[in-house]
Amino acid sequence: MIKKREKGGTMQIFFKKVTLFIFNVGAFVILGCGSIPKNQDSREVNQVLEERLGYSRQSDEKKAENEIEKRVQVLFNEKLTSDSAVQIALLKNPSIQSAFEDLGIARADWVQAGLLKNPIFSGHARFPEGGEGDTNVECAIGTDLLDVLFLPLRKKLASSQFEKVKLRVSHEIMDVIADVKTHFYTLQFTMQIWTMRQMALKAAEISMEFASRQHEAGNISSLDWVNEKVVYEQAELDLIHSEADVEVAREKLIPLLGLSGKGEMSLQIENHLPELPSSDPSLEELEERALAQRLDLAAARKEIEILHRSLSLTQVGVIPSVNVAANTEKDSDGTRVTGPMWELELPLFDQKQPAIARVKNQIRKSQYELAAKENEIRSEVRILKGKMLTARKIVEIYRDKMIPLRGQVIVLTQQNYNYMLMGVYQLLQAKQNEISSQREGIEALGDYWIARVDLEQALGGRVPEAVSEKNSTVLPIQQIEVEQPLQSEMHHHHGGES
């Protein structure tokens, strides 16, 4: 604490120098802490997103709302892909905007940690008894010396904490991006399944119509006719369920894009899933990549660094406080005295042993937690890699074997029907089986892309794609023309009976 006793020439000069010194130090600290360019933190997070996932927010809180809406409108002008859906979410998703605000909060804490404590001014006056003589006046202005000495350590500690927040914010945004892509792929494959079930309903409708005519002509039993009606009604129920699945998937995606769903642009998306990549990376490569780039792991390592800095600050701060001061006083007899003064807290009882032990235990605890997290991530990557490979194998079996075989069954059944070796219901059943196989292939392809997004999330970045000379072909899910061939067969058969 710095003390000052009375107004006067020497006293005024003294306090001017002290005040000027404190002001200069404070201004230096403030300017030094506030020297980060505005929006620099957001740009750093955007850079992480660009490097890891290939996406960037490309916006800031100062950008006018109408400019953001214009950019979103440009993206909506074409059918949405998973990438354009993520770009819309980066611009409009409230959770992402909230995460970016955490950067401003952390930056404010970082600046606060680099500020000196405000000096404390105090004073008192002594009046002579009887009202005769001069008044003795004493004033004080002072600060904690250790606060100044520990400032560099505090700034380093706060800087590490700030970096940890950046890592956490980046990780949270990447989680939102993963949710967007997962729900986008879910909407895509539910729409494809809805299309397949429309085709199945058409086939069932034709079969039921033919069965009704056959029943009216007395050529099939009531049981066969009712069975065909059951097949038709089940196909209609399946379509209703599929329509509900599409609506649910759409509604889950809308808020992730930052849309309210009321009076806004409707979602027009590519209604088919992407084709399989030519191949997938090795498991060893994926594990190493996950350990190197997972942001939550980086945040955990940063936490250990923070604790080490905190331990250093705790150990050097065994003496709790040292207040330094300058004192000047003019007594009532006119005598002026000037000199330094100080206050020192003696660490006789509390030498911060518990605080030091606590930080050391926290360091060891964080190290064990980091090791456990690394093991969990390795296992998570192996599980998701296995799920992705399983889905790939299923898709390839449907694409290369099951669906072509179903097509051959239809061709052979058609031939047998033409030779009157099989009935029309067997032909219709073969067509329905083909539609079912294509639907199951779509589901498997959807499982693959969702597993790939989960793996991407586990890696903390995009799944690397292996280079191949030949790209894989799209799952052959073409439109199935069921009306003309089956109707012609139905009319031919009916004509033959008449």
C-alpha cells in the first residue's frame, strides 16, 4: 500500500509520479492484452474446420443478417447436398452461433487475467483538540507487488485456458456438423425407400386388380383373392410408414440447418445417396489419425498443460501478498516526513501445501483420464471401421449379386410364364422381391454413409479416401416399370380365359 499524508508541493510531485507510473503500466497491460485482431478467434476456429472437414463458416457476427440470408438463398437455389447443408448450418444454426460466442467470453477472461489489480487509495485526517493548530492529514495509494511480479505467469495460464476453449468450441461445432450430415443421409435414404415402396404398391395394386378379375371369373378361390388384398394393404401401410419416416427425417434436419420450418424455403435435396468410395483406408491409419487430430484429446492435453502452469503459479506464490507503499506526512508542527512502507503476509500456518498437493493430484488424474480416453478412441475407431466395412460388404453383395440375380429371376419367370409353366402371381412376386432387394440395398448404403459420418466424428476430421483408377458404380436402383409389362400380361391372360 502506498500512503500519502498531505497536500503540498513535494507530495503532489510524488503522487503524480506514482500515478503516472501505475497508469503507464496499466495502459501497457491493457493494450498488450487487447492487441488480438477482432474476430481473430473465429478465423482460427474456421481454419480448423477447413483443415479437418473442408468447411468454413466464412461469416462473422458483424455481417448483416440480410447478407447471410442471401448466401443461404443461393445454396437453396440448387438441390441440397450434404456439403451445402453443412454450409447452411454454419451460417444459421443457433448452437453453432452460441459456440462462437464462447470465444468472446473466453477472450474476455484472457484479457482480464492480464490486467493489474486496481490500486487502493485510502486516507484519514486528525483534528487538533480545541480547534487550534493544523490538521494532520494522511492518504494512501498502493498495490500488491506480487500481482505485478506474477503477471507473466497469469497471462501464460490464461492463454492456455483460452486455447483450450478454442479446441472445445471447434469440437462442439464438428459434432453439430456430424449431426447435420447424419440426418441429411437419413433423409436421403428414407426418400429412396419411399420411392421403392411406391413401386411396390403399384405392383401390389396390379396384382390385386388381376386377382379381382380372376375371382369374378371364378378362376381363383376367395382365399387367393383375399391374400392378394392383404399384400396390397400391407404395401399401402408400408408406404404410409415410409412417408412418416421421410417427414420425421425432414423435421430433424430442419432445426439443425437453423430453420424454423415456417414460411421458409422448402428443402429440395438430392434424392439418392452418394455412391460408394472406391475403397476405405486401413485401420492402422485411422487409429493414428484419430489420436493425432481429435480435438477433445487436444483439449485434454491442454488441460494438463494448464494444470502444470497452475502448479508453477501456486508454488511460487507461497507468500500470499506483499503490499508496497510510499508515505509522506506533514505533522501539525510543520515537520514533513517521507519514506517507503510495506505490508507482508507471513506464511506461518498456511504455506499452500494443500493447494499444491491438490494440483499435483489433478495432474495425475488428468493424465490417467487422457490415457483412458486414447484407449476408448482406439476402440471406437475399430468398432466404427468394422460397421462401415460391414455395410460396404452388404451394399456390394446387393449391387453385384442380389439385385442382378433378382433381375434374372424376373426374366426366367417371365419366360416360364410365357410357356404357361408359371402363373402371373409368381411373376408379380418376383417383381416385388426385386423391389425389396433394392430397398434393402438402399438401407445398407444409408448405413454405410451414416457409419462413415460416425467414423469421421471419431477421427476428428474427414475419412481419407484411397486413390483408385476405377471408381465404384452406383447401386443400380433404377426406376422399375411395372405397369406396362404386367398389365399386358394381365390383359393377355384375361383374354385367353374369355
